[in-house]
Amino acid sequence: GHDWGEFSVPSPWARTLAAHPSRPGAPELVQRTDSLLSVKWGHKFGQFDSSISNGSTITTYELQCRIGRSDVWVPVKEDMVMEHEEWGCQSVVPYWFRVRALNGEGWSEYSEESEEMRPKRRV
């Protein structure tokens, strides 16, 4: 008869293992007033993302802000809402935003920085 031997080990490419999320899109300005900057961002799905998260569900987004000449990125919020209204902004100062996504495997890379944003000047 035939002697088939032991079963071989399953091929590693048979399924995509969970990985860090793909990188979100840069935050974009939605609306501004003399004290408000409203931003939102999108998240393009990766090739193997079941949802958008490489087989592991995204649990939160972290939005950060950098103000004026500072090099320091300040955490603004962590939740699943892909938009934000930043109140109390000063029209003389530029603001930048960036965002990253979290799943069970860890954080994505940060998005590109947003364009420089400024509130409208009070007349």
C-alpha cells in the first residue's frame, strides 16, 4: 500500500494574522469659527482588513493636536468618533492635528499631519 507519512505543517500563508491597523487618513478641516476648529478623518481599508483592522477590530482612535511653534503633540481624545470639535482656539495661532488607530495588536502609525488650521479672526 501507500506510505503517506506524517501530515505536513499548515502553510503560514493560509490565513492573514492579525496586525496593527492600517494608517488613518490625515484629519481635515470641516468648519471653523473664531474659536472653533472642527476636523474629521477617514480610514481606508487595508487589503486584508476584515473590517479595517487587519483581522482585529479597531477599538479606539487617538486624536492629537500641536499648537503654534510647539513640537509637542498633545492628546485631544480617544474614542471611536472620527471627528472632533476643538473649542477655545485662538485665531493668532496655527493648529495641526494627527490621528492613529488601536486594535488588539497595538497602535497604527500616525496619520500624516493635517494642513495648518487657524480659526477665523474676530472682526
